[in-house]
Amino acid sequence: MNNFRKESDLLGELQVPEGAYYGVQTQRAIENFKISGQTLSSYPEFIRALGLVKKAAVKTNYELGLLPEKLYQAISQACDKVISGDYDAEFPIDMIQGGAGTSVNMNANEVIANIALELLGHPKGDYQHCSPNDHVNLSQSTNDAYPTAIKLALLQLNEKLAKKLAFAVDSFREKGKEFADVIKMGRTQLQDAVPMTLGQEFEAFAATLEEDISKLNNNAGLFVEVNMGATAIGTGLNAPVGYAVLCARNLAQISGYPIVSAPNLVEATPDTGSYVIYSSAMKRLAVKLSKICNDLRLLSSGPRAGFFEINLPAMQPGSSIMPGKVNPVIPEVVNQVCYKVIGNDLTVTFAAEAGQLQLNVMEPVLSHCIFENIEFLCNALDTLREKCVVGITANREVCLAMVRNSIGIVTALNPYIGYKNSTQIAKTALETGRSVYDLVIEQKLMSQEELDYVLDPKNMLKPHN
């Protein structure tokens, strides 16, 4: 019994570990919500964001004359300690809970209050000197503090994701330069099309991913608008006049992000549109990334009975029964991450749609899905870059041989011998196994000199007269 302290709330008394900085409401959440296995401490950016929000709130309350300086200083210092990451272990509740985030908000309030109590020379739980509700949560509600912290965390996490994506883009671009002179066949519908270079293919990978950096950043820009001061439903009940604008200004100064107060707090409180559009940007990235991984697996297929145009780094034995087999395990795992991201986006959509009247109570699962997607994508991008892309090599002779043996190069003859003749040449080449080159010369459709020029793969890589 000496290892616990008693705290009380609406439902009565409860034992809390004596050394814990969290309190009774956090303890109830620990016992009630054993769902995902991922706690708030799994996402330190979120805990940092909670500390920043609470620091801006207490600063605003002090400036508006609602708190004495001694208490303000203690709470502000306690927020700094939370922001520093030293108390991440004191946020043990599951990311997914009922209550629209109340458990998260109270977890932050209780930890900050108990740190402040120690700074003031009082024992943990002695809330008459610093209360989680009356002082740390002053002028706030879960319904404004919680979504504001989510948005602030997402601004931090987006920077991380955009940086990881930029590194991946650079790795594909470097391969594009390395393979700039490797002639190969392009394909449409998995059939031979026209020649290109392997460099063009990898540069296209870089270009399509690069587009998503700006998409992510633009969509994350919506998170700077917050509803601090809305309190319960947006009317600002229990917050003083001017609190909303001043708190947003303080949060911008403390966090370094251009935070602004939403123009209509009643609208902003239940609105989750910014989460939906940001999640959709991640889904778009996942779709593109998965397509690239599909291509890498196809291009490296074989080695004797597939495309075998590129070699992926061998990471582990590929079979418990087939000796010598090596699988494309890195693109495979990234594919699976992309499926997870796409599925989580659907959850975000349903959670956003589930808002009712003046609040959306599904923000815990909504935020968890987005946090998880960012974490998964960051890890997947690092893994793909470090363990796959940088080590890819080209099978130059295989690529060139496919071009020389391809029927697809007949497309280049259309302007010279016409579509009908080109079709007949392609059909005959396919039926007989003979080359397009030999058939054109045999049928005297072009001179050898003309044909050598037109069918030079290098002349088919870009527009020309």
C-alpha cells in the first residue's frame, strides 16, 4: 500500500502508483483502454505538442491576469520539462480511447500539475496548490487543446516525412544519372513498346515522388489553423475575451509554426477536413510508391526466366526449399506498408464522417492512423533507399539484347513506310521469329543506310525531325 497514493475524481477514489506523475484520470484510462498496444509515448512529437499547447495556454492565462506569477512560472517550467522529452514514460495510455481525447488531455494536465507541484515544494497529488483542471486546464477544454496538439504534432511529423521522401527522390535521381546510357525496351500493358533508357525510367520514379513533397507540405499547411479558445463547442465559454487570438499568437511564438486562430470556432471544433486531405496526400504517395516497388520487382525478375534488366541487392535467402533463390524482400515490405497506409486512409475517412453536431469524438483513431502512416512511410522510405535503391545495378547487355530482338521498334518505321506496312512487318517477325531489320531490307521498304539511322535506339529516345 505504501507504493501507491490515493486520488479521487467524479467516480470516487483510485490508487495511483506513488512515483507516477500522472493521476487518477490517466489511471482509469490505462485500465479502460487496452486496444492498440501503442501508447502516447510511442509518438514523442505528440507529447511535445501537448507540452507546447499547455505552455501557450498558461502564458495566455497569465497575461490576461488569471494566474499568479509563481504558479505561472511553475506550470511553464513543467511544460518545458514535458517538451524536452524527459517525461515521455508518464504518458502510458493507449492512442485509441473513447471520450474524444479527454484521457489524453487529462494525462497532460496531471503530469504537468505534478511536475509543477514538485517545483513548488509540494508532494504529487496535492492539487489544492496546483490543479490539473483549475490551473493547467484553465480556459481550455479537451475539445480545443487536444485537436490543437494533434495538428502541432502533425506539423512536426510532416517535416520528418518530407525530408525522408526527399532523400528517396535523390537516390532514384542518382540512379537515373548512373543508368542514363543504358538502352532498354519500354513496355505498355506488359508488352514491348518502344526503346528508352533505364535512366529515363529511374528519373521518372524520382519525378513522380518529388511531386508529393509539395503536396504533403501544402496539405500540412492547413494544420496551422487551430481552435484554441473554443473550449467545449466553439462558443468560448469559460475563456476570457481575447483568449483565442492571444493563445494562437503565443503558440506560434513558442512553437515556431505560423499558428493562427480559426475565424469561426464553432465550425472549427468539429471539423476534421484538414486530416482528411492530408491523409489523402499520404495515400497518393503510397499508391505511387507501391507502383514503383511493383516495377522494381518486375525489372529484377528472373534471373534466367524473367526480365532481369536490373539487380536488386541480395538481402537474405529466399526459400527454405529452393537453393540459390533470392527474393525482392525490400520492395515487398514497402508494398505492404503502402497497403497499410491506404487502409488507414479509409479509416480516417470514416472517422471524419462520423462527426456529429458540435464535435467529432473519433479523433483518437483518426489521429492514430495518421501518426502511424507517417511513421510507417518514414521507415519504409529509409529502408527502400538504404537497402535497395542505392545498391541497384543494371544488366546492360540484357537490356540491349531485348531492344535488338524486339518487334516494338517497328513503331519507329511508321513515318517512313506507313502503319499498314509496319503492321505487316511486325506480324511476320512475330510469326517467323525473324528480325524487323531483315524483313524491311528483304522487302526493300527502306535502304540499309536509312534503316540503320531510324532503328538506332538512341534516335528513338526523344522527339526528332
